[in-house]
Amino acid sequence: MSVTPLAAHLSTRPAAAFRGRLGRDARSGHYAVPRRYRLHLAAADPDCLRIAVTHSLLGLDKACPVTFLPAVPDCPDGGHSALRPLYDASAHRYTGPALAPVLSDDWSGRIVSSHGPDIARDLARHFGGGRPTLYPGGAQSQIEAVERMCALGIEEAAQRAGAADTEEAERTAALDTLLTTLGVLERGLGAHEHLISDQITAADVELWVALVQLDTVHRYHLDAAAVHRIADHPALWAYARRLAAHPAFGAHLDLDAIARRHHARCQGLEAAGAAVQILDWETHAADGSAVRPQVNRP
């Protein structure tokens, strides 16, 4: 599938407190040494889920261990108390929330990065030798276009379409944006198994997580008619179902954790769309259970 890059927009993701990068040169300060770094993830968080899937696709359990955090942060500011020592050690008088995801350096006891997209790219580029090429050469602009489509055309549009405190015209426009985006993806996936290549890439990880969020979080604030229109994209949801059965994807699909995180954070009103489930995610994820690795979480 060919994806045309969209115009640049501001990211909908919150600003990351740390933006260090891994490098190939020891002089970079964060040389890519196996078992030097550790991930701290709460897989119910979409950014963390993207990284968890990427980590599994690359087979990095030994090269970069993962510590899984509770689905619902335990600090009043929305942060994780388990991450507070890392944040305090990494920034003098840091007063913000201790958020996941985090890539930490076990050698120094400090944080390298809390920026999800950078973490995923660095894992793939510096620890992905011999594994699937999640960022193929020449595909960077298409992957970035998919990231914007998911962030703006799916996630942000779905949030605005279900916002009870906005005008009906704005909600209708947002739903139109969402359906237009899904239509573009539907047409492309009608003839292809994956999004931009003949194998799984970072674009597929991005889109799959956006679809998980759309069905397990955003539809709760949409009316039933809107959810039925969203569901009426058979190629797109068949694609989501196939990926859910892949062990690297389905192993990290914790529906209970997503629900608990949503209910803990969300202040919106539940709508009729809550009763219209698009996919039976649990059943489809179980299809790959015979080869699925164990993922231990608190």
C-alpha cells in the first residue's frame, strides 16, 4: 500500500521529559550495548504498547529486559511511583509526573529517553540485526505519514467525535475525518496484507495500536450508529484481527488493563456505542497462544 505523506502537524502525544538517543559510537554516551538498557512499560498505555510489540517483534528479551508497570498509575499526578527514583536521579528537582514509557541505563541508573517513537526507532536500528526490518530503507516518509494519520485522523478525531462538551457540528466534522481516514486505509488494505510493505513494519504497529484504542476506548463515547459505520471497513478490521493473532502483538493485549486505565482517566460520558464491540479481541489474540511468549505483569 502506498501512503501519501500528510501535511506536518503538531504531535498529539505529550512532550517527553527526556529525549536521549542510542548511538553506534561509544562516544555518544549511550552506546548500544546488549543488557545495558531496560524498558519500563505499562502496556495499557498506547505508547508503551507500541514499544512492547516492537520489542517482541525484534526478539529483545535478553538484549533489553522489560519491567512492566501497573496499568493504572499510583501517583496523584498520573505518574508511577516505581519510576520516581529514575526521574529524580535523571533531572535535578524534577517536579513533573514520572510517566512511562522509559528507557533507562542500568550502568548510570538514569533515564535515556521517555519519548516513545524515539525509543522504538532506536531499538529497531541498534538492536534489530537479523530481525524484521521495521523501518525499511526509503520508507521513512510513509511511516511518518501513517503516524500522523493515526494520531490525527484516528485517535484525535475519535476523541473529538465523542467529546460531550463540544458542539454537534464539531463532533460531526471529527467523525467525518475519522471515517475518511479509515476509508483510505480500507482501500489500501483491500489488496495488501500489510500497510506499506510485504512484511510487518513500524507502520503496522502504529495502526494496530490505534485500532485497538479505537475499539477498546474511543467507541465508548460514540453513538451506536457511528460505531457501526466505523465497523463497516471489513479489510481494515480483518487486518487488525490477523495481527492480534500474531504472538508479538497479542501477547501484550491486556484488555482488562486497558479498561481499568480508561475508567481511571476518563471524565467523559458513556454513549450507546459502548455496547457495539467491533472485534472480539480476546478470542483473536488467543488464536496465536500456542506460540505466544509469557508476559509477566504486576
